[in-house]
Amino acid sequence: MKPLEFEQPIVELEKEIANLKAKAISQKIDMTQEVSAMEEKLAQTKHEIYDSLSPWQRVQIARHVQRPFMLDYISHAFDDFCELHGDRHVGDDHAMPGGLATIGGQRVVVIGHQKGRDTKENLKRNFGSAHPEGYRKSLRLMKLAERFQLPVVALIDTPGAFPGIGAEERNIAEAIALNLREMMLLKVPIIAVVLGEGGSGGALGIGVADRVLMMENAYYSVISPEGCAAILWKHRKHAPEAAEAMKIAAPDLAELKLIDGVVKEPRGGAHHSHQEAAENLKQALLTQINELKALPLDQRLDERYQKYRALGEWQGE
């Protein structure tokens, strides 16, 4: 597994432990005490690094190529996934899969962004940046969910909607804006989860929900740290300062009450155990679905409306 820059002390200690064990075997030497001491040091180093991650370090984890993506979570946490295709206007968008699935015996409609791990898959998935037809497809599936009274699960993981000329020609801003309006009025429970990257309107286009959750090392922001740094500091090297200033990490957003909950990840990030991360997500989703299904429709819609009315702060003169 490819380590991140800030994980190098952990990697070095793991190498030293492996060398000590190999030496003990090859030379038939009892090095139990030395190995134990190194393992204690390794545990302490992991504690110091992973329990005090900076926002920029969390962004790096959120972008890790081996981090579980939408279809990985569907494979581990959902059953009977049946993908549905096409927006009934232009075509199908592979960056925004969606369809019917079951989670914990509950039938749902699940939509989301899908990235790729190699060049071929990234080209197919457009690096997780959806086109207008992706957002129109997601709305079609949400309307299907409303027709059959199924909860909607939106799994967000995108650097942003595709900014190309073709997307503009096919009215991507209108497609996202329509989703915002229609999701506010949708009569079934909606739970959105930011899995990794939650970038700008591309994330918000499927992010209007009764409950918004974030994986522990995800980020949610109107602009990337690099974009913010380029604007404010005139150089991308200031991305760590930008990430800190924007409060884009899950713990900060939870404290600001901009999200409704944080889903715990395995130590070091979800890429260390896809199965554990998916199980944590599954339990969080089932809890939210059961709570929302217990609410009367009028109350649920009113709480959704009030939730977004209460976001943000302002200061009078």
C-alpha cells in the first residue's frame, strides 16, 4: 500500500521491525525484547500521527488512490445492486452510477460519484467529475424512489462537476440547480454521505438531504485547497494553510453543525480496511434511515427546510 508523506516514520519503523524479525530467524537470535520495544514505539508513533491529523493530511487521505470508492462501498455494504442507466435525454454518465439496492433488508435507491484507480478507469469515470446527464440521471432515479417510497442514499466523492465546454453546452449549472430544488421537495428520506472528496457544486448537486454524514477523513468544500491557495496566496504550495483556514475536514464541519455526523474510519484511513469502513457506513446509514422513516412526512420536510435555513452565520452592524 502506497504510504503518504506524513506516514514515512511509520513505514521506517515497520521496515526496522521486519529486519529485526528476519535477522532473528536467519541468525537464530532471541530478539524478542528489541522487537517488542520497536513495536511499542510503532504503536506510539501511529497514535501521535493518526490522532492529530491536520486538515491537509485528511485531504491527502481522502484522495488516496486505494481508498474505497462508491462501488466498493456498494459491494461491501449493500446487497442486490441493480444499476440503472441513462438520463432519458442525452446518454449515460459513468461518473455517476446509480440504481436499486438493499441495505440491511431495506430497499433503497443509491446514487453517487465513482472514480477510477488507473488511467483506463479514470477516463471511463471522468475522474469522478459528472456531466449534466449524470445529475439528470440521479434526479430520474430519485423520482423513481419517490414513486415507490424508497429512501435515497447519495454517496458523494468528486473534486467537482465536469467544467468542460460540452458540459456547459448541455447546461450543467441548470442540471445541478434543478437537483437542489427537487431534492429539497422530495417526499422520501434522503441521506447523503461524503466518502472522500466533496468538491463544490458537483458534490452539492446530490447533497441536499435530511441527513448529511461524512467519513472521518473526507473533506467538503466550495473549492479545493489548491484552488483557494492559488487565489489568496497566488501559489498552490499554500494548500495546507488554505485547508486549515477553510475548515473543510469532517471534525470542523461537525463542530460548525454543517453536517449531521461523522462515520469513523479504520486507523489511518478507510484504505487500510475497506470492509471495516463499509460496515461502519452501513450501520450509520441504517440508523439514519430508521430515524427518518419514523418521522411524519410533514415534519421531515419541515426539518429539512429548517436545516438549510439555519446554515451559516451573519453579523449585523
